[in-house]
Amino acid sequence: MARVAFLGLGVMGFPMAGHLVAAGHEVTVWNRTPAKAEAWAAQHGGRAAATAREAAEGAEFVMTCVGNDDDLRQVCPAPQGAYAGMAAGAVHVDHTTVSAQVTRELADIASKSGIALVDAPVSGGQAGAENGALSVMCGGAAGDFARAELVIAAYARICRLMGPVGAGQLTKMCNQIAIAGLVQGLSESLNFAEKAGLSIADVVEVISQGAAGSWQMQNRYQTMAENRFDFGFAVDWMRKDLAICLSAADENGASLPVTALIDQFYKEVQQMGGGRWDTSSLIARLRK
Ligand code: NAP
């Protein structure tokens, strides 16, 4: 069992840190808004620290799950940040969805203090975090991954090393690219069903068992039919992720025409006031 710090107790981090306690690890948490860390400690019995640096002191593993590239820079290399508290030999496991570029930048900074970085973005959403059933895609050195994997196991259904530092983030980009077009296709299909006077439930019951079936169809058709989006993975987060994908594609030459178009559709959903809506809200734009 390991001494672990968890920084960032949002929708994802809060339950993930809880699973670490359940797995028997000694957990110290930190959150920018202290009330959340106190609530977590009251619920799970771990310790809440006053700064990221303090939480990281003495930890063998420091897990982060914050928002974007800049948030990660504020939490890790800052004077009161995690790297100032971590000892040589400790491993930083980053679960935030960020660019491969910031990941490599932080890995360079960390290595100067003997700290290893494993980028480990996740897929599976809030439910995956709460049920401890996330897909975790990692980048890093094989030895660092082998150590980190034993801790990540507390909330993972699958955890794979995809290549060197940054490869986890590149895999997460593949995930988001695959989802973007799919959710638009599903939205158009369900909107078409409505216009054609068909029952969405009946249509989904039949087509979900054939080649059109998907996780999004199974898990989102009902709320899409009810025009309900006040849950799930926020459009604001998706736009952050798609910007990362589009920028990486500019660098590696991959063609992402549909992803670029869907990003603009999500911009329209934001303009409709849907920044915090689940990504399945693409259908709301078709109903306008
Ligand atoms: P969230 O609920 O908005 O939580 C974000 C967390 O990051 C909060 O603890 C927040 O602290 C902290 N934070 C943000 N900016 C910070 C800063 N500058 N300094 C310190 N702490 C900061 O987000 P989430 O849904 O848990 O998502 C976290 C990450 O996982 C994101 O990168 C997201 O893209 C990714 N992700 C999310 C999902 C999902 O379904 N939600 C699925 C896969 C991946 P405060 O409490 O102080 O605001």
C-alpha cells in the first residue's frame, strides 16, 4: 500500500480519491476550494492539506485531476505546488485531459528533481469514476508505469501503457475524436426519428442491436429524447478537448474535418447557454 496525494476533487477526482482509501492506500487530498477537501476528508477519513505542496510532501505518488493546461501549471511547478513538496523517486500521475505538449513540458521540469511523470487521462465519465471502472490510457517510462498501475488499479477497469510521456494524452484525443462525430450522428438519427413520427424508444430498441449500436446510444438516447442535459460530460470540457485534438492534428498532419465541424456545433450549444450541458446536447441544436 502506498502514500498517495490526490489534487483536484472535482466530479472525477472526488470519487477517484475515495477509491484509493477503499483500496487501503494512505491518502492526503488538496483542493483549491478547501470546503471540498474538508467534505472529502469527512466522508472518506483521509487527510486534507492546506496546499498542493503540503499534500505532496512524503507522497510516493501524486495524482492530479484538474481542468486544463494552465491549471496543471498552477498546481505542479508553482512555489506552493506539488513539485516543491515531492521527493526524488516520487511519481506524478496526471489524470487531467491536457495537451501532450504541456505533459512533456512538465515531465522535463519534474525530471530535474528526480520526479517521474505518467500522463494518465481517463474515459468513462462521472459514473466510471464513481464505480471505479475507468479506462486509463498512460504515457511514460515502463518502470514508472508499472509502479503507478498498482495505484491506478483502485479505479480502473483497464489501464494500458500506450508509449512514452504524452502517449496517454494522444490516445485520449483518439477517444474524443471518435465520440464527436458519433454523437452528432446519433443526434441526427434521433431528431430524424422524431420528424418521421417514429417512437425514439422503439427505433433505439431495434437499431441499437445492429451495426448502429454504441455506448452513447445505450446510455444517452432516453435523456436526449427528454431534452435533458443537466448532467454528464460538459460541452465546455469537450470544446477544450477538441481544441487540443485540432491543435495536435495541425502538428501531425491528420485530417479532422468532421471533428472541426462538430467543434463549431458545440460552440453554438455554448451560445444557447449549454456550456455545462452534457455533450449529447448536440440534439438540442437541431431542435432549435
Ligand atoms: P470539475 O468537476 O470542474 O473539477 C475540476 C477540479 O479542478 C476542481 O477540483 C477544481 O478546483 C480544480 N481546478 C481547476 N482549476 C484549478 C486551478 N487553476 N488550480 C487548482 N485547482 C483547479 O472537472 P471534472 O469533471 O472532475 O474534470 C477534471 C478533468 O478530467 C478535466 O480535464 C476533464 O476534461 C477530465 N475528464 C472529465 C470527465 C467527466 O465526465 N467529467 C471525463 C473524462 C475526463 P475547485 O473545486 O476549486 O474549482
